[in-house]
Amino acid sequence: MESTKIHKVIIIGGGPAGLTAAIYAGRAEMQPLVIEGFEPGGQLMITTKIENFPGFAEPVDARELMGNMRKQAESYGTSFISENATELDLSKQPYVVKVGEKEFQTKTIIIATGAKARWMGLESEQKMIGRGVSACATCDGPFFKDKEVIVVGGGDSAMEEANFLSKFASKVTVIHRREEFRASKVMVERTRENPKVEFLFNSVVEEVLGESEGKVTGVKLKDTKTSEITEFKCDGMFLAIGRIPNIELVKDKLKTDENNYIVTETDSSKTSVEGVFAAGDVQDYTFRQAITSAGSGCMAAIEVERFLNER
């Protein structure tokens, strides 16, 4: 990993996309270097059990899954740096990835830095993540069978989450700070027609309740018109107020869309810079699942191998 060595590929990110890319690149004898950051594992680390990752008949612990993926990548010759990449120089080949004062040269880069959920910023919210507070209905919805939950948000994602959760929960209440939705008309109408979904307008969550019980028991709501504070009982809270792709490293270096996700070519992981590829949630606005991230990591590694072979 010396700075004088020119790596074939450096992968930035240690979530499902980055580790899958490392497994495939390692098997292709590219000796990948993964800069996994101080908090490896990606967004799965805020989830406890995973029920929808293929190959596991019983729910698998998120840390166990990511730990096994990391070991698998290591077994194929992957090296790891458990620090954050701090700067990229994509102006000339070989590219340079900086980690603090250290510099690493590479012929190709896979950006797999992921995205983070947009949270409300409440102390009680952060304490209850994994104990009834979630930002992924697809991941955690089945744990709320016959429970009452709330969805915070007013866009298409909030409507999708509410409808999905209604398959499991006995009641879903959409909490929105205004009376007008940002969601498309068709999504709103579809949600309104769902008998298990109700709406609560002009309300914002002020506090998540249940810390002493170790699980969400309700929330404190503030009326945005009267400022009145009331308590609302529920067993879970799902955030659907957006996601933030982690593009700090590549901002103004790679083409991004209106939502700040890295733009990749159709059916490809190629970015706007030759030899730089992107995989996982940093370029996926639509699906945002561990399995789709893993799939795009596979794509990126295969494309890196083809890119190097052509040269």
C-alpha cells in the first residue's frame, strides 16, 4: 500500500457495494485497496437484523453479514485502510487518492461512498434508531406486524413507505408539516384510498418517546399553526424526508444529477471521468437496497477489469 505503488483499483467505501466490488476485483487478481472509512459497513450498521438478503433463511445480523463480506474480500487479496479518504486528484493518470497525509496512486477508482438518511436532528430520534426508529420501510417494515406506526414526510417516498408498511402494520399515520403534499397526485390518491393509512397535517415531531422502555411508545407532536404540543401513541417511526448521497470527495469532479447523486451511464457504472466508476447508493436514487448495492458493486468491478484489459 506504499504511496509509490500504482494500484490497479482503489475502492472508496466499505458497504455492500464496496465490499462486493472488492470480492470480484480480488478474484480477478487486481489486489484491490479498500478505503473503508472510520465507520465501515455502510448504512446497514444502523439496522439490526436483515431479512431480505438472499441466502439466509433466518434473519441475519447486519454486522455479521458485513463482517463476513469483509473476510471474503480479504481472502481474495484485498487490503483495507480504516480511515476516510480526504481528497481525490482526477486531473491526470494515475489518479491520486489522499488519506490524510498519505497519497495512493491508482489506475481506476470505484466510488462506493453510499448515502445517508436525512434525519430530523432530534436527540431522542438518534437514541431510538434500531429501537423503533427507522429510515427504511423495506428493511424494517416486517418487524412491525400488527403494530401502529407513523411515517414522517410528504413526498413520493413517504407515500410509498406508508403503502408498503400497511402490508404489515395495523395502522399507518402519515405525519406532514403542511397541508399540501410534495408527492405526485397519483401517489397521494393511491395512499388516500388505502384503508389502513391516515393523515395528520400541520404537525412536526418534537420528541420520540420510549427511551426508558427500550422501544418507541409514541411521539410528541407540535402543531405548526397553534404550537400546541400533544402526544401520539405509536410503536414505530419511519423517516421519509430524503437521503443525502455522500459526494463530498467528488463534488465538482464528477457529474451529478439534481439530487446530487453521481450520474452513471445507462446499464453501466461508468462516471463522467474515464476510469472512475460508481456503485451503490451514491448513484442509486431509486432502489437503495443492500442487494442492489452489491449488484452494482459487482458491475463496477467487472467494468474495471475490462477497462484495464483494454489498455
